[in-house]
Amino acid sequence: MNRKEIEDKISNGEYTYGDVGIPGCHYIETLFIPVTEIIKTVSNDSQYRSKNGKRVKDTVPQQVEYYKDQMTNDQMSSKDKLPTVEKLDSPVIVDGHTRLYELIDGYHKTIAVESNGMEGYAYDVYSFDNEVRRSVFQQQMNCPSQTQQSTQDDVVKNMISLIDQGLVKKSAAEVTKLVEEMWPHKVIQAKQRCISAILYETKIPIAFESLTGEIAEKWYEKRGLSPAGGKIDPKTKMRVVTVHEGYETRRIIDAIAAFKEQDGTQTLFRCYVKAPGKTQTVRDKRKKMLATIKRYSEAQANVGTTIFPYEVEGFIPQQKDGVDRDDFTRLIPVSEIK
């Protein structure tokens, strides 16, 4: 797509929902903006305003390729939220280009634009009352309501970063208010665990403590084992983590990287999948989860990131899978799933 085609779509109202209704975050307009006018590298190290090198580590090549293909064939979904920028108070010269905007959300789409050799793309221009409002916006855009159940660790990291920057007071009232804004669709018990992790600085990433389903928790109890919350097994000297299927898998892979750098430990995954639908079996879902873990490893390798050592020990047993039932006394090995 060229500039005229994109500007025509903007004029016809095809490209944006504009204001997404987050308090303190103000939609201004939608513009075609050349990528040379946008700063992608920012100075602080919060969850969604991280240095560019860290953000690249989070990039999934398949996601960028998907957007490249959609843009090339003029098939971008009108339901997709446009990438978002904030206009700088003063222009900045970077690499010989005058930068007028800072990228707030939409990193993958912007990289796809550059990779396709396009001049620019359609961006929603926003202003924010303060740094906290901007961070809330980024959290909501990166973790929409349908995936909120998988983003507790993101909320914790984002909030701790704001506290460390002195932008949010470390008080129960203020933290509770912002967690409610960032995570509006989650049950109160999960929010309370999230708030506690922020206020008391839980050392183990919160995802390690919140991903096991009820059946998985019962299995640990019946087997006389403690839930695998990122603790090191004294026998194998490996860190054991229970990983629930879904979006959080990548977050856990990122988290174990920090542990590898910290103490050199390997990580052992015990996986658990949700109940299957009418067209799936537990075996299907387990095979898909193994493929997902492998794909994340390959994605990290493709962007030059070290593949941090981990292996899948097996799967927490399910009580039933259609007419099939797992042996509830043992961990299901990977060899029985492939």
C-alpha cells in the first residue's frame, strides 16, 4: 500500500476506532506518519516502554511476517487497533531524521512497515495526562480483555516499574486502583494476589504461582507434592515450573532467562492444558502446546536471542478426555504425546 491508499482509508474511516475510552488517555486524530518521523527506541526500562533491544527480544517473527503479508495484500483487518504514537513536545534529530512522534504501541506493525519498504502507515495520535496514564494505555493495548487471565505477571512488572520510577506511590489504595484499571476483567482473588505481589515484591514471577488449574492443584495435593512455583528441586538441581497453556508460555520463557543469568539453573516444565472442546482431545491440545513451546524457542533464535535451557518433563494428568482417562497417579511423559 502506498501513502495515498492509506490516507484514503483514513478519510473513509476504515482504519480506526479512535478513542478507546481509557481515562487520562486522549485520542487526537489519525494520520499517515512516515516511519522516519517516529522514535521507536525510548529511554526507560518499564514493561512496555523498554529499550529497543529488549523489545526486539519480545518480537515474534511470525507476528511480523503476518502483518507484512496483510499489508502487502491490502488485507489488514479493520477490527485491528492501529498502532499508536504520542507527539513529542519538541522535535528530535535521530540518525539524520527529524523525529516528531514516539511509538507507544504497535511495534510489530511498525517493524512490518519498515520490512516491506513502505514509507509509513496509519497511526492513532494520542496524548496522555502523565506517565502513569501512558503505562495504563500500553497495558490495555498489549493485554486486551480476552487475554487478561494470562497477564498477571505483566501487570506486576508494569506496576513495580512505575513504583521504581517514583510515578506511583507504593500504597494499597493507589496500587489497587491501578490494578483494577489494568486488569478490569479478572476475578477479585486473582487481583488480590497481584496486588500482594506488587506491594510485597514477590521474588518468584507471579505467573509461576497462578497458572495451575484446579485439577493440577488437586494432583499436586494427592501426590503429596508442593506446586511447582519456580523452586529448585534438590535432587535434580533444576528449577521446576508448572506452565499452563496460552499466552503466558512466552512470559515464562522470558522469566527463566533471568534465572539462568542469575544462578545458572536449568528449568523443567510441567505443563497443563485446559479442558478440550468438542473437536479436540487432550492429546491434541498437548501436542499443540509442545509445538508452541518449540516455536517460541525458534522465534528467539531467529532474532539472535540465546535459547535458554529448559525441557518439558511432562503433563499434569487430566481426569478425562472424552472416553479416555489419564492415569492420575503419574505425570504423563512427552514420549506418550508425540
